Amino acid sequence: DAGVIQSPRHEVTEMGQEVTLRCKPISGHNSLFWYRQTMMRGLELLIYFNNNVPIDDSGMPEDRFSAKMPNASFSTLKIQPSEPRDSAVYFCASSPVPVLATANTGELFFGEGSRLTVL
Amino acid sequence: LAKTTQPISMDSYEGQEVNITCSHNNIATNDYITWYQQFPSQGPRFIIQGYKTKVTNEVASLFIPADRKSSTLSLPRVSLSDTAVYYCLVGGRTSGTYKYIFGTGTRLKVLA
């Protein structure tokens, strides 16, 4: 398997523009997670899905952020409008263990990340 | 939700054994302990996972005492390529689901 695939790897945009980040999870994985990483705040969990259904989006910083998972093989994270403070590396991860499992026995498989710079 | 505490940074020399300890006083009965490694410009990578006692794989060992309030990742004979950030992750069950919350991690620097 190719692993979790994210695109674009790098994105530079201007403040106010819409940004869409994409993720293809590992085939057969039930859960998908979006994280944001910055030097100041570390790895922050933004939202996660179980079988394509959003379970918890309490980590999404503002209404400018939205995420969708229209099918088991694709997810997007959208920022509209973008701001300079959104500059970060955004990671997508998938897991073969459903987040609704009674015991946490799974591991997360991360993509290479999308580095976003908002000018 | 179990909170984890790790040292911010550690230095070591090539060939030495490195032990990184993580505290997780509020670990729940169903929680496993997982360690990840992250290199610059890459996503975190799974290293090892355990529930209690000792787990060993080809990369590392994980020691978990009986009370499970802490865990120690042991890297035998580190090399320069082991320079990375190491995260301890304890699966947190909240509202019937699990959330994977990463702590600040330990920045390990291996010196020649």
C-alpha cells in the first residue's frame, strides 16, 4: 500500500484565499484524523471521522475551517478565508481501528503533511 | 482524557541506550500506550505500543510498571539517525469514542 497520501505538499497563498487540502487514507482503514502542527502549539487534533462520519470537530479552531469525507477514500480540509495564523503543517492520519472501538489498540498512519503558508 | 508529560529534550551519544519516560497518571483501564517518532518534514511514525509489562520489537522496548501511570521507551545503541521527536500517546476515551491527543514530545539529539 502507498500509505496515506496528502496533497498538495506545499501551498503558498495570500490572506483571504480559499485553501483546500486533500487526503487519501489507507484502503480499508475506518478512521481518519486531521492534525495541525506548529512550533508554538505542537500537534493539534482538529477533527476525526469514523466510517466517513465526523465524530468530533471540537478541535477545529474557527468556522473558517471545515472538513468533509464524501467517501472512504477521500477527505478534504478547507480553510476559507485563510489567514496568516493558519500557516502550519497539516497532517492527515488514518487508522484501521474504529474510533468507536471499546479499546484503543490501533495505531495511526500519518501522511507526509501539507505545509501551508499564508502571506 | 489522560494527559501525558515528557521531558522536553534529551541529548545522547551514538552507541548509548536512551530511555525516555512518559507520565500518564490518569490513564484509563482500556487505554494503550503508544510511542511515535517524528523526523523533520515528516509525519509521526509508529514505534511501539503496549498495555502492561514489557514489549519489545526490532526498534525499541517499552516498559510499563504495574500501576501503568508511566512508561519508558528504551532505544538501544542509538545512532545519529535516531535524532527525532518522540511522542508518548495514550488513547483517550471521551464520550464513548477515542481521541488521539499528542503531548509536546521529547526532542532527542544524538551526538557523534
